[in-house]
Amino acid sequence: MTKGMFHKAVTEDQLKVKLCINNLRKEYVGGTRDTFVALDKLSLQVAEGEFVSVLGPSGCGKSTLLEIIAGLQKRSSGEISIDGLPIEKSGTKPAIVFQHYGLFPWLTVQKNIEYGLKIRGIDRKTRNKISHAHIEMVNLGGFAKFYPHELSGGMQQRVALARALANNPDILLLDEPFAALDAQTREMCQRELLNLWKQTGVTIIFVTHDVGEAIFLSDRVIVMSKNPGTIKESIPIDIARPRDFHVRLAEGFRKTELHVRLLISENGAMVAIPGKEGQHG
Ligand SMILES: Nc1ncnc2c1ncn2[C@@H]1O[C@H](COP(=O)(O)OP(=O)(O)OP(=O)(O)O)[C@@H](O)[C@H]1O
Ligand SMILES: [Mg+2]
């Protein structure tokens, strides 16, 4: 298995580093455990427009990592830069989408999407134009005046994606965005996310527990280990795009899937892949 910092269908010298994390450490201080080192010696570079997934056992610090990049948590030490500028000085603010949508229940789809724009002082006419474009982008035409409780989980998650993208972020951070969805809705949302990524060219860091989902979507899969959380391996995914669901059946896909599962399982014990029991390798 090749290890690589980047992987894209362009040559190395064309790649521009979007996000650079160097020797990141995060200690949670003063909780039940007193001081807990959640992340340590974590270094990661993400190229502009790259789609990177992050996998790892529960508690290895995936959400902590995203929250630090989003500026929602303070790091203890280490450097983070966007476009070569320290994150504090960079004008770029990454957008984040969580597992539980985080929509405002008292606001319509349109008002939810416009929320960040309004805070930034963007005028009503421009807000309307942006929200309608994004409602169309996530295939929710006709639902602008609906409230979140009137939508399915998949629809709500698409609103959350539209709301994040309406602010035109350079970096989109997704923390298990499809975990609460049924398998069919999840596949539809995956396709939609790939379309949005293609349309916008946004750099994506996608946290998931679903190994198949990570491989299917990504240019590169990052596996983390825990105690303390750090990066164990970076695995480029050499599957041509556009990808359809058949790629999941290919031998290369299954081999990568098994490799990643073994990395995630802490004791290194064999883990079965659905439909391939007894055929490891
Ligand atoms: N506010 C906090 N105070 C103290 N410890 C925390 C806090 N937030 C997270 N932790 C600890 O940091 C570690 C990493 O948590 P984090 O939520 O980042 O993990 P994760 O990889 O996202 O897990 P999961 O896959 O279950 O979502 C865990 O051990 C957790 O208990
Ligand atoms: Mg988490």
C-alpha cells in the first residue's frame, strides 16, 4: 500500500497546499480526567480541492481535529495554516457540518441557508439569490418555505450542506454528516456531495466511521490511532472518477477496505468484510 501526502489527477507540482497542520497537540484540561491529551504530534497537509476522509476508532480525536480547524476549539500547540497563512491571520473560515444537521427549527429552509449571510451583513436581494441557487444545488427546489421538521433526515442534511456552502467556504469540514441516514438516503447524499464538490471545487475533510463510504468518496483516506490521537497512515485512492457504486465490488476497492479496517482495529485482529468472510486479502 502506497503512502502519500497527496493524491489527485494532477501532477505534484500543480498541487497547492490548502491546509497545513504541523505538530498539533490538544489537551483537554480540567475535566473529569483532569488533563487529557486528545491529539498529539498530528501533522497533515491537504491540497486545494482535495477530498480527504478521516477514519479512526471512536475517541481518537476526529471531531476535536475538525473543531480546531473550524476555530471552535483552541489547540494547545502546533501550527495550522490556510493558503500559507497562520489560521488566525487567514481571512478564510472553514465551514462545518455535523451529524445532527444543526438547523434552526424556527427558521425556514431559505432562512436557515441565509443565516450566515445575514450575519455577515449581506443585503436581502443578494441573500435571496444565493439561497435560491443553493436550494437548487441540493435539489430542494420548492422547499424554500418549509421548516426543518417538515423535511426528512436526508433533506435536512442537504439543507445543512447548502447552508455551509452558501458562505462560499474554501474548506468544508464534515463530521459524520450521513451517519443518521438510512442506507439509500445516504447513497443519494453521497452522490449529491460529490456533485457539490465538483461544482464548487471546495476542499473537503470528511469524517466517517464507514470505511466503504470513505474510500468511495475520497482522493485520500487518513486513518487515525488513539491515545493520543494522531495520524497512522495516509492512503491514496486510485479510482478513476466519476465513480459509480460498482467500484465498491472491484478487488482493489475491497483490498483497500480490508487494509483500512485492519488499521482501525486496534489489536490488528482480522475483521470481516461483508460478503467476503473467509476471503481476506
Ligand atoms: N470537552 C472535552 N473535555 C474533555 N475531553 C474531551 C472533550 N471533548 C472530547 N474529549 C475527549 O477527547 C477524545 C477525542 O474526542 P473526539 O470527540 O474528538 O473523538 P472522535 O474521534 O470524534 O470520536 P467519535 O468517533 O466517537 O465521534 C475523547 O477521549 C473524548 O473523551
Ligand atoms: Mg466525533
